[in-house]
Amino acid sequence: MDAAKAALQLPGLVQPEKIGRIPTCSFNLSRDQPLKLRGSIYSAKLHSSKIHRRRIASMEVACSYDNLPASTLESGSRRAPLDDELILENRSQEIQPYLNGRCIYLVGMMGSGKTTVGKIMSKVLGYEFCDSDALVEEEVGGNSVADIFNLYGESFFRDKETEALHKLSMMHRHIVSTGGGAVMRPINWKYMHKGISVWLDVPVEALAQRIAAVGTNSRPLLHYEAGDAYTRALMRLSALFEERGEAYANASARVSLEKIATKRGQRDVLDLSPTAIAIEALEQIDAFLKGEDGRYAGC
């Protein structure tokens, strides 16, 4: 039993007796009862099986909507019109039978709204929401991403991120918000392509405005740039997008906030509600599922 637990634990993890924050999602790698979190609404078990005569220990996941940090996208407190709520519900009902329980991975730059949009999509689809950053934070003793970068370095964090995505790729019916840099490792795409990946494409100027409004302390790749908050964020985000843009394009579907704003006659993408973005995400997933012939696979 102890050997099986050790085999599945992420290597090099710090595991203090008490964790100072409640994680968004957690992996319980034992065969015992799943970890019970306040607000936890779901636990899924991947039962032990024999693969080439090797026993794989069961893995349990507990996820919660209630403990998720607020996204910068929510700071405007924009409520979606009633007709958008109805459109979102109808869209979700149309595509749900064709998802076949596949996970949906949201990719995009920091501050693109993956957490907020993901929570909306998870509720309307009846999926669970998980944040890959939060999984890593929990496994590394509850330290924040910024603290992990400072204490162990970015490479350590990326290794843990890959291990978290590997475990999530064995799950079903999850919306996963990924870290902004997760797209840079090909192995991560191998795991994400087991589901459906959606790129939230937000102009860097809008991202810089969002991040500057809330500060860069929680953004380890931005925190040490010189200049005022907006200029600091814009310069670093532009450089990061230059590095990552082609990788984001590997996603199954792309959600362009500029296109949504144009369709809705809005000049500023920051005026878009998260529900409007979630609607577009479902429409792009629908297009992906239908393929080039405009029909769902198998229909």
C-alpha cells in the first residue's frame, strides 16, 4: 500500500502537516475516502486496474466551485443579459451529447479569463472545474505560484504542471484552466489533446489593463519588470505572446475576443461579459465537433 502511494506521488513535493489555504482541486492518491473540502461537490475515482500486470493505484479528485479565486475578468461585475443566459443554456444542451465526457482545457495568456469563463462553462455543462495552477500549489504545500517560482524556480513549477496535466488527462467531465505557459511543452499538448483545448485569445493591451488594475504581485513573470504597472505588464506580455503565440494556435478551437466585440458592436473587449465569451467558446467547440463537413462525427 505504501509503495503504491509513493509511486503516484509527485516527486520532490513539500508536504507540511497543515496547508494554509483551501485548494481549488486536490488529488488524493490513497485508496481511502476522498479528501473532503468545504463546498466540494464532486469526487471521481479511477479504479485500480491491471495494465501489463502492473497495478495502478486508484486516484481520487475532489473539486470545488466555491474556493476559486476571483478572476480579473470579474472585477467589472458585468452581469450577462437574460437572453445571453438562455443562449448559453441552449448551446450547452446542443453540444453536450457529443462531448462524450471529454475534458475541456482552456489555454491562453495570464489574465485572459480562463478561470471565470471556465467556471461558467462547467456549471452549464454539468462539468467540474479545476485549475492546474491550484493543483500544483496544493501539492507543493499550499505555496502560491509566485512562492514556488521564488523557492524552487520556474523549471520545478513546469515539471509539476506537466504531472498535474497528466493526471487530469485520465479524468472525464472536467473544465481545466491551465497556466499561461503550459502550452510550451509538447508533452502537455499530448495530454490536452485527449480532450478539447480552447484558446482564449485576448489582445495584449487589454490583458495589460486588467493585470495593471489588480497588480502584478501574483504574476511571477511580470513582478520584477521596471516602470509603471501598465507599461510593465504590456512590455512583458508582448514578449511572452511573441514566444507563445504559435503554441496557443495548437488548440482545437480559438475564441477571439476582438471578433466577439465586432459581432456585438462593442468597441472595447473589456466590456464583454464572461457569459458572452463562454457562448463563443461553446460555439467554437461545436464547430470543432462538427468538423469540416458541418456534421457531428458519427451522424
